[in-house]
Amino acid sequence: MAALAFAGGTLAAQQKGSEPPAIEFVKVWNDGPSSFEELEGKVVILDFGATW
Amino acid sequence: MSDEEEGKIEKTFINDLGAKYPMAKINKSDTQKYGIRFYPSIYCFAPDGTVHSVPDDRMPSEAVIKTLLQNVSLAPKLPDGARYAPVRSMWEGKQYKKLDTYLTKILGADKLDDEMRTVFEGQREELDKRAAKQVARVGKVSQGPDYFAAKATLQKIQKEWLGFEAAGAAKIELARFAKDRTIKKEIAASKSLNKLLRKYDPNKISQRRKLKDGLLKFAKKNAGTYAGEDAAKQAARFR
């Protein structure tokens, strides 16, 4: 359990319980939020994806 | 979200994969701020604006996301302590009317120390803010074009925000949906499309062709509806 937590901590720049830095949405599709502030008060899953 | 080129995001995620969820193009600097080294990487934020989970070196699965969503607290920021437990519990249970009554009662009490008053006033402000957001949400989803999804959202708001302006507004919109012939047609078409999509498994080659033919037939029959357009778009994904 401790090892898992440690592994997570080393990979992520943000920590559990911290306030996440704002992200600028350059363009959104599918009725996405127009700004990071719009996510306030919601449960949010941020999925960073890439094509390959 | 992705920091790749807009055209690439749109082609891959929206057109080819048919993503229905919100997608965003972000800057590389934001990806770096979050320390992303593997794709996909998932963060989860709680409603109190804090990071609930950070990525690890495992591939995020549906089961992992489901667990995250089950464990995240729905309560806004609250100090620790048993005296705030009822408020926390009401947020967690989405008992907004009960919370509203509780806050009104407790804030009306004479013997309330300054710290508690500040905390409960903050909770009142948060509740009012979330209630107002639901009113705005009702207005937005009621405009369509996905009336089938809108109906489900309105029913949820009507149930969860009972006793608030949003629930009343949702009720009015649902009554309008039930009377409006065009909207009824849209909802029926979306229902049929969902049924068609459930019938075939696009991952099986033998069923993919049948699904494509079904979608094309559906798009023709339901031309001019949101579901018809959706079916046409989905059929175009199958080469």
C-alpha cells in the first residue's frame, strides 16, 4: 500500500488533497466547459490522452 | 484532453472514435504542470476543488474510474469534526432540501459560535450556488438537440433538487417535452437508436457490417432528427 502511494507520488506533479492548477481550454468539443472555473463544485475526471 | 493539434484531436477522438464526452485541446505547458508522462493518465477532482486521485503507472480501466467515483466525497470543503458530520452526510446523500432546512435552522440559532457561523454561512453560499447552477442547467439542456439525454437529466434534477427552483423548472420542461410533437419524435428516435446500438457489437467483424447497414437505414428513416444525424456520423466511422 505504501509502495503504491509512493509510486503515485513520484509520477504525478500534483498531490492528493492539493488544489489543482488551472488549465486553459484552447478548444472544446461535445459541449465541454468553456473554462476551468466551470468545473468548480463537480466531480471531475481529467483524462490526458494522446494519439499514436 | 490532449495537447496535440486540433485537427488530430478532432479526427481521432471525435470522428474516428466517436467520443461523446467533452474533449479539450490544451497547451503543452498545462500537460507539463500535471507531470504527465504516460497516456492515458487520469486525475480525479473532488467537488471541494481538491485533487482526489493522481495518476499511477497502471492503465486506467473502467473499474478504476468506477471506484474513484464511488469514493470521492460530494461535500464541499468542510473542517473536520463531528459537529459538521450531519452537513457532510447530507451533501454525500444529495439531500439538498434537508440540508437547506438544516442550515436555515442552525443559522437562525442564537447560540452559535463565530467559527461555526462562518462555516455554515459558507455551506449556505455553496448550496445556493449549486442550486442556481441547476436552474441554468435546466435552461441549457432543455434547448436540445439531444432531448433524450435532456429528459434523463431533467428527471434527475427534478428528483434530487425537489423543493428548489430547479426542480420546478425541470418539471415544466418535462411537461413541455411530453406535449411537443417534435420533441416526442426526437426522443423516440434516440430510444430506437440506442436499441439498435445495443443489438450489435462493433468489435465483432461479423456484426460490424450489420450495424453499419442498420445505422445507414436508420439515418435515412430518421433524417432531420438528432438521432438520425448521430446515426449517419456513427455509420461513417465504419469503413
